[in-house]
Amino acid sequence: MKIYLMFPPATQGKPPANCSTPVALKSDLELEKILEQMAGGDEKIYAACEEALFRPLQSMQTITHRHEVLQDVLRNKEIVRQFYLLVSEVEKIPRIYSSPTRILENFNNAVWQLSSFTKILRDLRDLLDKTGGKFQSAGFRHLYATFREQMPDSFFREVQKHLQELQESEILIGAKLGSDLQSIEYTLLRREKGLGLRWRFSPSYTINGEKNPHELEDLRRRRERALNRAKEILMQAARYLHSFLSTLQAELAFYLGCLNLIEKLQAIGMPYCLPTLLPLNTKDRSWRNLYDVSLALIKGSPVVGNDLDAKGKNLFIITGANQGGKSTFLRSIGQAQLMAQCGMPVGAESFTAPLRRDIFTHFKRGEDNWMQRGKLDEELERMSRIAGFLQRDSLVLFNESFAATNEREGAEICRQITQALIDNDVEVFSVTHLYTFAVSFLDHEKAEFLQAQRLEDSRRTFKILPGKPQETAYGEDLYRKIFHNG
């Protein structure tokens, strides 16, 4: 049985590759807060959303498929939550590991597991029977058809009948005679009609275990030889059903995480949208009211969003006043790109962007506590590691990179790296205070310049608007604010 909530049937197979720098992305883009709010304390939801977030999709078909399933979830919130609670019962059923010395125990545990899994499946089928008509997406329609066609009432009656037979205390064993009249090919037998009656009137004897321990041990071994093959089949069936239910739980968990996030954003009055993705080689971007989702969740109140409409650009240089919202703006772009490419909603009124093969961040770091190397050495080494993973049509976000040295040297390093990236069709967003670096691209046809807005009275609006680089970052504003000289 296949589950197609995360992927349409045509794209099943090798999963998308993991991001090359998930640890850096999680830290630089402050994704932990987003994942925590999506999970709401549920470890399975956290794991499912984290797995999806760091495996950006390259298929617009798959992203559209997830959008359709998510819209179904939004239309049927309580049904999906009930469905998730039912399937989560699988967590209460411990796994069984085959042991050659515990055959009877494994046999009995496998029967118990199958009984428990069957009950969950029956409850899920009954819920889908009642509510399946309310779902419209291909993913949920396929799930409904799977349960309806492969698990009719006759299926559960047959399974229950077999499980009851296996749970009976008396075991019927068959064997053949081998050489020297040795018993071979021990087999667990089904009790066909009339066989049980003949068995009860067959010759028999009772073993006194205290007086004849060796005979009792011999009988135990014969029984285990007969049960061994049945045990393996039962355990294989139990593992299959456990895998099916666990996969269904994980796929539902992703959508519940998206639902939780949407409800959190709605509660604080912030918009969300299902993004529009463009082909890999596109160099167009546009959005309305794009904002830093983690900041909004931390504050628990509305935050400033930004607009953009750029065509044919693959270099964006952001300059302007200190503490004007540049880093926050950069985080919002990285968050939105990752969220868009895993089929999640994005924190914006609208968001259109090209697919990217991979996403990288190169944000400034603190000093090396062990004083083994300088900040510039660390930045260059980190850039070298990123370069080892880079492909065309990737996205790199720089945040005040290579500013640990003097203006002339830092600007030249930054210029050469940036030029090499955009020449090889890598999209770059760069927040910088290096004026010499910024103005070196003023005449570049694929460069877009943005600036953190500062009002005449030195107040910051946290809006990022089109604007050419300025030589000053208005550090004196911060000085006056801190020392009350303004």
C-alpha cells in the first residue's frame, strides 16, 4: 500500500537531496522557532517538518501536489487532527526484534502486534468511510481509495478469524518422517473443519515436566521448530503494517505542522500564502509583505514586511543604516525560499520566486573562542566549504561577510567571490557595509540595489526599498541613541 500525501505517484522514488548546510541554515535563518511552533510539542511533527524543510523540492508538480493536500487539510482541520490521533496509536505498540532463542515470545508478540495494528486500520477505514467525500486532493482521494478497496469489511473479518486461531492456547503441529524415523519439516497447521475433533480422539499422553524435564524440553523445541516459519511471516507482516502506519503518521504530521503554523500566524495578524514557483533558470522575483516569520512568532505581534518586483536580476545588494532591518529582510528571504520549496505556506501576502538547487547562508560569526584563527580566516574557510557544494541555479545569502578586515581588502574579496558566483548563474543576496564593493556593481545589468529606509529624524522604518549604496551606515545615530546625546 502506497501513501501519496507528500509525493504524487509519478514522482515516487529517490527522495530530494538534503540541503548541503542544514546546520548553518537552521542557525542563520532562525528556523528553530518556526519548527517549534509548527510542532507544538509533538516530536513527530517536528521531525517531519524538519525533514521536509531541509529537502528542497525541484519539482513544481510535487509542490503543487502538496499545496492541494494542504488546502484539503485547511478545509477539514478537525477530521485530519482526528485521523492523526488515530494513526499515532502506532507509537504505543513496541517494536519486536527477532530472536532465535525467544521464538514463542516473538510469535505471541507478533500476533498481539497484528491485532493492535488491525484495530488502528479499522478505525482509520471507518473514519474515512464517514468523511472521505469531503476531500478533493489527489493525495487524500488515493488514500481513501486504498482503504476502501484493500480493506473492506471482509478483509477485517478474515484477519480477525486468523488472529483468533493463532491466539488459542492449543497448537496443532504437523511433521514428516525422515531417515531413521526422525521427525522433520515441522509445520504449524490450521484447524480445518473436522480436524480438531479427530485430533481430540487421537492417542495422546501428558508429560510431567517435573519428573521428565528432558521430554518437556524436547517438546518445547519441536513446538518452536513448527512456530519458527509462522513467526517470521507474522513478524514480517507486523513490520510492514508498522511501516505503513508510521509513514502515514509522518506525512500527516507535516501537514499538521503547516496547519499549526498558519493558525499561529493568523492569531498574531500576519498573512500567509501558498507561493508560486518558477523554473530553475528564471531570474524573476516578486513578493508582497514578505516578513521574518521567526521574528513574528517570537514577538507574538505584527512585524514589518517588504515588497519587491525584480526581473532578470541575480544579484541583490542591500545597504543602508545600521539596525534598519537588513538582516531581518535577508532571513525572511531564506525562510521563504526553503518553505516554498518544501510545499509549506510562506510568510507573505504573495511570493513568487524561481526554484533553486540548493540554498546557502554565509553570515558573520563571533570570534573564535580558542583564538586559533582570525575571523577572516574562518569566513574564507567557510566560503571554501560552500564552494565545494555550489551548483548553477543555487541561492547564496551573505550577511556582512568579509568585513573583518579593512574596507579595501574586504571589498575586493567580496567583489571577486560575488562576481564568480553570478557569472556561474548563482543567485546572490548580499547585506553589506562595504561601500567600495557595493558601488563596483552599479553598472551591472543583473544587479538590483536595495536600501534600509531611514527617515530625516534618523528613525528606522525597517522597510527595505530600492536605493543606491551610501557611504555611511549612520552609526552616529546609534551613538546618540545610546549616550542620549541626540
